[in-house]
Amino acid sequence: MSKYITRYGSMRLLGVLATRGEDAYARGDKVVVRTNRGLETGEVLCLATENAIKQMNKPSNGQIIRPMSADDDQELNRLKSQQQDYFQRSQKIVERHGLDMELAEVEKLFGGERLIIYFISEDRVDFRELVKELAAEFQMRIEMRQIGVRDEAKLLADYGDCGKPVCCNTHLMQMPPVSMKMAKLQKATLDPTKISGRCGRLKCCLRYEYDTYLSLQEELPRSGTEVITSSGRGKILNQEILSQQLLVELESGRRLMLHVSEILTTLDRKSPDYEQQVAEGERLLAQARADEIDLSIESTDPDESQASEAPKKKRRRRRRNRRGSGKRKDGSSESNSGAKKDNSGDAKSGSPEGSSTSNKNKKGRRRRRRRGGDNKPKQSSEGGSPS
């Protein structure tokens, strides 16, 4: 015989239910169970291990009868369709009795032996006469259960502001109170319309990271504490808990955002050892500044500086070579220009060789003009060539 943690009922109750014989079930299997309320349907979550049972708050006991069949699905759908009719008829009877209560939901068990009516009321309600009339109306056992607004959201709510199903209707087994102090510590907006859930109360998710914020806050000095930092003496103005940073105002009036590791020591003016704290802080500050100087000296190594200047000298030589090569190109252009003059003279003489060379010279001139390098060689050839 195995035991499984099973969820059942409209309130998504949890129970440790045993199987019949050696039946085995997987997560998500739909089953018919018998609990202390009666015969109903449920969903298998996991094996009932010792660790899983410890996380549950007073789980109920019962038995898994069988897996749900196609006929069971049809019967369950029929019961759900009847619940709306039961709700309307119950609402009329409540109004006739004039009771100060608001119906939230009506649940009929799978076996049909019990009808559970969930209602909301700020005060205690004497519904003994109401129960008698409801039992005569529906011919079954009536159970009245008073719930709060958070339980109403668990019954009726669908999705939260985050776009996911509400936590109280999915994975929460307990709903502990949530205070405004939790929102202030996490620096959430204090606008009630933005931090309230479907139930109208503060969102349950404000509690999820509260313990983490508390543990991280213990590692930071409080706001208003006088400190000595690596940048000097100052006072803490604000805390950034998650990033472990502090907004510090120095004696000069300058404000810095420093990591908690940059705080050398804290000072307490009310302590009798205040002068010793100041002396120790000044010693740590002087040591930190000396370490910074040593690091700066090590970073300026002469061998490294010479190695870094070596490529610059090579670049200068390359540029000079390029300039020299440009002069040599100009010299070659001078010889070419002289040759062109001779060729032009040959062209005037009417030889075919001169005409072919003149055509080539014209093409070369056009190319040089397009490149923009034809003017300088002309000037040098005119200045250096004999008249």
C-alpha cells in the first residue's frame, strides 16, 4: 500500500491518501477519493514522503478509491452544471431570512451526499434556521463554511497582475499575513492599488523575498551611521540591499555610491571607544591609500613603457619610407614626362609609332587626372626640365 499527496475540493485541500493494494499513480492523475467530507474527486501530486508531509499544514487522511473513468467525468460535469442552480436558489433563501451574509460559492460533492455553502460575513451569523430550510430544499446534508476575502479569491480568482494564475489557487498551502513593512523594505510602490491582489489585500508575493531582504540587510550598516571609507570619512544616507551598495555623503559634501566592501570601519559616537574607532579608521584609510600608490607605481613599469613606444617608432619610419617612395614616384614621373615630350614630338613627325605612344600617354594622363596626382609631377617637371 502506497500513500500519495492528493489535492481535492474547491478549496484545493491537501491530504495524505492511501491506495488500495499495490495501485500506483503518477503526478496529475485524476482519481476518486474518500475523505472525511465524503466521496469526491481529486488530483495526485506526488508520493507522500517524509519531507513532503513536513511541509503540509495538518493534512487530512483518506483513501484513493480508483482512477477516474469516462463515466466519472460525465458525472462530474453534470454536478458542476447543477451548482449554478443551487447557488441561485440558496441566494433567494438567504435573502428571505434577511441574514447579513454574502454567498461566495456552492460545492456539491461527487457522491451527492453533501452540499457545502461558502459565505463571507464580518460578524458571526446564526444560520440554524437557514440550514433547516436549505436541507429541506435540496434533500441533502448542508454544511455552511465562513471564509475571508483571501479565501474568496482562492475560490473565484483566475489570474493576477503578473499574468499568471493567482498563487493562492495554485501552489500556496498557507496564506500568512502580509504587512506594509515588507513592501517598504523591498522599496516597492506604496500605492495600495498597485500592491494589492485580487482579494483587495496586499499581494502574497511580497512575502516571498522578505526573508532574503532581511538577511542581506543585516550585512549593511544602517542609514545615518558614520563611516570611514576608502574615499574618506562620511555618513550613510541610503541602502541598496540587493546590490549591497551604500549612498555615502563625505565631509566635503560629495556623494558616492560605494560597495559595502569599501567601508573600512563604522563609528559610534555614543560608544566610549569612539576615539579608538576613529584612530583605527584613520590607520586603515592611510594603509588603503598607500596600497593604491604601490599599485600605481607597479602599473608604470619602464620596460612596459618602452615596449609600448617601440611600435610608434616603427610607424614613423614607415611614414618616412612612404614619403620617400612618393619622391621616387615623382622622379619617375619626371622621366616619364620627358619621354612623353619626345613621343609627342614623334607624333608630330607623323610616325605611326609616335601616334601609338601619344595615345598611351593620353590614357595615362586621364588616369592620373582622375586620381588627382597629375598636378604635382607636372609642376616638378616644368621646374626641373631645361627650357
